[in-house]
Amino acid sequence: MEKIIDLIEKLNGIVWGPVMLVLILGTGVVLMAGLKGMPLLKLGYGFKMLWSGRDENKLKGEGEISPFNALMTSLAATIGTGNIAGVATAIFLGGPGALFWMWMTALVGMATKYAEAVLAVHFRETDANGQKIGGPMYYIKNGLGKNFTWLATTFAIFGALAGFGIGNTIQANSVADVLSTNLNIHPLATGLVMAVLAGLVLLGGIKRIATVAGKLVPIMAVSYLAAGIVILAMHIELLPAAFDLIFTHAFTPVAATGGFAGAAVWAAIRFGVARGIFSNEAGLGSAPIAHASAKTNSPVRQGTVAMMGTFIDTILVCSVTGLVIIVSGAWTSGETGASLSSLAFESVLPGLGGVIVSMGLCIFAFTTILGWSIYGEKCVTYLFGTKSILPFRVLWIIAIPLGAVAKLSFIWLVADTLNALMAIPNLIALLLLSPVVLKLTQAYFAEKKAD
């Protein structure tokens, strides 16, 4: 086992090295520049399209779910342990400055997420069951041609494998960890209950998952944000010092203090970007798989809805978690993961803070398992056809309790590595297909201006 861990650690160091960070941030910067800042300038328009896309019966175009539920399904997969355990891990390993690099990743990631959804809808297909399907494997195959089929297959393989890490076992593990710490519930019991509940929803396919996500995600996100904002308002006098720590240590090393071992600037950048991507998934190629199923006749309109996912996930939800951790002083405690977030909330809101994190994590993680089941299923369907759907769902459900009792650090390492391997073919495709994104965007907004 030690040899396997050592091998994965070496691979992780390579795939999350300088080249990968430049590729992720560089792709976002190139797209944002090409779009002339449109994702930021059209933030209000994105919210408008999101709100107007709630009722699929009033919408034109083909697709199985409403644009609103497509985003909720995407957010179900993205708002998960990355927002609670991931932010905490980034700060534990990289210091407060890691939060700054999470923000930077998110801002340019809005352009990345927009481009992914535009291409997913533009190049989507209809499967053997009559459902609209799309995502990186399809826009690579249909957009780049036969010579790049191998790249599409590579994405599908890594996407299917990554799902069992980022979207399944790590979610179950984090829930089991926080419930064991706070309520002394055995991890296996947590895993089995989650497996049964997930199985009941998965039987209904993407429509049932999207319906559940459309109800749960808004409630859980607003509730968690409200609790965090209340805590920050109670300690508003500490916010200037917290922001000072964040901006200072984004560019200068942080010394060891308390239970914090200290961190170099490279650690802040590396873990801020890595955990930022883990949280909002911009560039991974996962979210466009959900957006490809949206009922719409406009790739650009769905793209403006999709980019809101990155803003909501990181700029709003992750920021609240990170600021509470820093304001509370818990980041120097030596704790990490969900336990650090729980300690932070509990220390400033005794008797209630730990419960908020526990409940938030449970719901966040559960919906992430549902959302990522779609991603994994579509990747497997691309590779083996619709006959593979049932076997995949069975394996997905079995993996939940196994993840709940596994070693946390090993799961994080595997998930982190698979994230990078999944992102590489997608980022290459985004750069090569960026002219298509820019052309569709210019045509759409020129038509809107003419109206």
C-alpha cells in the first residue's frame, strides 16, 4: 500500500505542477480576454437567464430538464465537501493566502465554465434512449474531428474514474468523518444510509436527480450562506484583519504558528488553485455534461446560466467558509478538513456551529453524489453504450459505504490526481475550440443588441 501511495504522490506532484496551474489559469485568462470580460460584465444577465429558466414548459428547444435545474444539478455536484472540507484543507496546507488564489481561479473560471456549457449544447447528440447528451467527449469528437477521438476517449475514462473519487468516496468519507466526530456515529452506518438514499434517487435517472437538486440545492445553499453571514456579522470587527491575512499571505510566506506548520507562497497558489478547481470544477469538464441536457435552443444562453455556478460556488459559498475559519482563528489549531470547518463554526457559535456544518456537509455531499453519478454515467455510456448504465449505478452505490470507511488522506490524494488527469484533455479542447465559442457569443449578443 505504501508503494501505491508513493506512486500516486509522485504522479500528483507532476500533474499539479507549474504546467498544470498555468494551463488551468491560462485557459481561463485566454477565454476571458477573448470574450472581453463578458462573464463578469453580464453577471446580471446570467442571473436573469437563470431565473427565467425555471419552467421548462415555457421554454423552446430540445432537452430533458430546465436550464434552472441543469444549473442546480451542476451545483449539486459542485457545492459539496469542497466548500467545507476543501476550503479548510487549502487553508491548512497553504495558509490564508490560499483563499485569494481560490478567488482568482473562480473569476477566470467563470469564462471557462461558460465556454464548456456553450460547446456542450452546441455539439450535443441524442442517445439510444432519445435523451440529449453532451460534454467534453462529444465536443471533442464532433468539434475537433476524428483525429481527436482518442482525446475524447481519454476524457471519458478519466471522467468515469474521477467520479468515484471527487464525486463519491470523498463525499461519503467527509460526511462519515464529521458525523463520527460530532455525533459518534460509526462511519459504516453513515455510508450504508447514504447508499440506500442515493439508490432510491438514482433509479429515476437524470430527471429525478434534477428535480431533487432543484429543490434541495437552493435551500441548502441559502441556509448555509445565511448562517455564515450571521457569524461574520457578529465578528465584523475582525474582517479587516482576516482580509489582510488573505492578501498578505497570497504573496508572502506564512510562518508556523500554533498548530499551523507554516507555508510557502507556492503552497498557497498550488492548494488554492487545486482546491478551487475541486470546489467549482471550472475546467474539469464535468458541469457541461449536465448543461447539455438543458431544454434550450441557445448554447450561449445556457452558457450564461452555467457561469453562475462558479460565482455561487466559490465567490459566495467558499468565501463564507474560508472567512469564518480565519476570523475564528481556528486555522492555527492544527485541525484539517471538515473537522477544521466544524471547529471554526462551533468556536464562534457554541452549541450550534458544529451542527450547521454537520448538516450542511451531509446535504452538500449527498447532492454531490447524485450530481456526479450523472457525470460518471454519461462518461461510461460514451465508452460502452446505454447497456452499461445499470452496472455503473450498482457500482456507484457500492462505492459509497466503502468510501465512508477508507483513509481520508489517501482519498484526497487520489481525487486530486484524477481531477488533473480529467482536466487536461478538456482544457486542450477548450483552447482549440475557443474560436467557436467566441463566434457563437458575438452572434448571440449582436442579435440581442439589434432587437
